[in-house]
Amino acid sequence: MKTIGILGGMGPAATVDLFDRIVKVTPARRDQEHIPVVMVSNPAVPDRSEAILHGGADPLPVMVAGLRSLAQMGADFAVIACNTAHYYLPALRAQGGLPIVDMITETAQAICRQHPNVARVGVLATSGTLAVGLYQKALTETGLEPVLPTEDEVTQIMDAIYGPAGVKTCGAGTANREQLRVAGQRLLVRGAQALILGCTEIPLALQDGDLPAPLIASNQVLAEAAVKLAVGLRE
């Protein structure tokens, strides 16, 4: 059984949530059947969207250091509890010393497997993730059409994540859940048949049943992929 390394801290609650999802999808009946997991949760990683869009502090060196720490702790591969961080995936793979599961690609492929009748997919994500086209590219490559939020909707999504009543600021709550629900509903009105929750904070607030369409939590897909890799069900 391989050891999973979680590169976290982006943010801490999303990191805990990813670990919890890994535990819950592991086919274990007792402690000894669970997967070894090591974690680096360093909230000092500079904000990824700020770096991408506004030339903020470079998060890459801190993330590379975290991956190297995971390797030293015995991780066989890594998962990253942040969608926007995947913009740096080529450099992280080259410098971090560990294979990394690509949450973005895994999510697009999971939609094709699990929802074969879905052709148009809405993306709820940070401004950084949307600006660099992470999900747009992955969805297009799998034959799916992305439906993207407008500029005003991106502002609303970012406020739900980062604002005074945001998930990162004070945890999941009624206000940020409603902001995300409204943004998702608008994507559905414009033709989306399913929605990617493409920021690891979003599934903390928005849950299955909140909208009349499948909600694909990227961190759930990542957890399932990591478990399959760890127990040898995939390469």
C-alpha cells in the first residue's frame, strides 16, 4: 500500500476536508486497513490567485518545499488540496520530487465516466483558476463544453470564499452558501447540466441537493483517485 502525501494549508479547513474524504472512501474495516497518510499544511503559502492575477508573492517555493518534506516523510505520491495551485503543476512535478495526482484532469474525466449524458459543465472556481483556463482546457480535452461565470458572478464567488462572511474567513455558513447557490443557478440557466465545485472551499458550503443538477466536488474526485492509486487499483 502506497503512502499518500497531502500538500495542504490552502486553506487548512479544505485540507482537513480532503483528509476526511480520503478516510471515508477507503475500503477499510479496521484501523490497520487504512492508508498511510502524511501531511504538510502550511498556511503561509502565498495566495495563488493573487500571484497569478496581480503579481503577488510567488507561492511556488513554499509549495516545492512542502512537497520535498512529504517525500522525506515517506510519501509515494502527492495530492494538492487547492485547485488554483494546479497552475503550477508542471513546475511542482519537476522540482518537488514526487508524482502528483492532477485534480483538474481527474475531475473532468470523472464527469465523463459518471455523467455520460452531460455535455455542458458549469465551473464554480476562483478568479485565478478561471483566468488561466485550468478547467476550460481539461473539459474541452474530454469533449465537454465549459460554461463559465460572468465577471460579476466571479466577484460573487470570490466574496463567498474570501469575503467578510466567506468560507475562508469564518467557515461555511448560510450567507456564503446562498452566494454560491445563486452563482451556480445562473450557470444552470445558461445551459450547464452539471457543476464543478472547482475550489476546495466551495464543497464546505455547497452540498448535494442545493441545486437541481449534479455537483462534482473536485476534492471528492481527488480523494477517490488517491485511494485507488494507494491501494493499487490504478497506476
